Amino acid sequence: MKSHEEGGAQSGMVEPWLEALMADYNRDSFKQRNQYKAQIHFRGSVLQEIVWWALQSLPDEILVGLDFDGSKPVIPEVHERYKSEFEQQDLFQGQGFVVTEAHIVNRGDSYSVHHLPEEWIDGLYAQDRGSRAGRFTHWLHTHPNAPALPSGADADAAQETTGVDLILGLRFTPEGPLPWFDDYEGVQRSLGVKEKQPRKRGFFARHRLPVLGIAPTGHSIHELQLIAFHKNGFGVNVVLVDDEGVPYSNDSKSND
Ligand SMILES: [Zn+2]
């Protein structure tokens, strides 16, 4: 598996196509803000890093531990802008702080991915994580070629989370052993693709999908989905921000 060193705090440049997707996503987060009880701000460069890890780890899902920087509170004006009229304080650990750090913790199938390997629970983890002894505030796992909707196993795993759980759904080609699967019920939060793609499996159908961007692994990315949820079952609104904590936006196009 990838070395743990590469999972440190990330910052920096984000691919322009991903920046545009995140701006669209934030516009939806703003419009739908009253459907949530809380918001979580997530650094875009960290999301990009996770997308690359996810594609490098195929066909496995990956489990990523996330942390916030206690010196990086959410910008008050931004918080106010995305605030739900039903917002509640003190719902989860790390509320009010930007997610700035990601570490790959595990990889596996949709069940095994949630079970931490021994080395992460023992010494190696402790060295890396200091006194936190293997605990992360938030957790994200991936759904390769499937929507970002929690399974029963996902909901169970979330019961141990002190922060929030996130799921990143990725639609990409070449698909390998994982054709796109979307026989799920639930609310999907997509980055970029607004209409459900027709359910076609053929070569030509796949090649008609719009390509949002190309990953360093060579995969064409057709869709990204991202949701966050609290262990009690309610959704948490995600706001994608740059390294200064400012949301990505298409303000020049005055979308709001
Ligand atoms: Zn899952």
C-alpha cells in the first residue's frame, strides 16, 4: 500500500477542472443549506489528493482518516453564508474547523475497508499520530464506480465516529472490474453532473460520458459525488474551500 508519509497535511494547487466542479458543488450547498443541521468545511487540495489515492488503489475502496487544524476555524462570514436556519451547535467534534489533513488508513472491499489493520492500531500509528493513538476526528471512504450513498455497513462504522463520516463516489473509465452501479435509493450530491446518466453498459454509451478531468493514473473521471453524514443519520452540508478557507465559487458568473 502507499506509504503513510504521503498522507500528511496537504495544501496547494488544485486542477482547474476540479476547482470548477467544487464551485458548482458549493453553489448547491448554498441553495440546499436549509436541508442540513450542520456544515463542514473541507479543503479542496485535500479532496484532490484523496481522489488520486482512490484511483491509485483500485479496485479497492480506501478509508481515509481526516483531521482539522485547531488554528483554522471556519471563516465567520462564510459560516454565516452557508448557515441553515436549522443549524445546531456542538453536534460533532471538529465542528467549526476546516478539514485540512488526510491519511490513508485502510483499503479493501465495502466491508473490510472499515476494519482497521493491526499496524494502524499498534505502534506505527501511535508514532505517526502521537497522543491521539489512532483516532481521527472524521472518516472518509470511497465508492469506486458507485454513488456516494451509505450502506448498512457504512452506517454501522459511523457509530464510532466523533466527527462526521464522508463518502466519495467516483465514476471513471476505464472501469476495470467495477462497472458503474447506481441501483441505490437516496439523495446524491454530485460534483458536476446534474442529470442522471442513462443506464447503459455498452462501449459506446461509456464513450459518450463527458470527461471532467484526467487523473494522474490515466483514468477519465466522469462524475464525483461527496456526502457527509452524522452517526445519528442526518446529512451534513459540505463546503469546499481553498487553503485560505474561502469557498470555491463561480462568482464571475453570478450563479446565486
Ligand atoms: Zn461504503
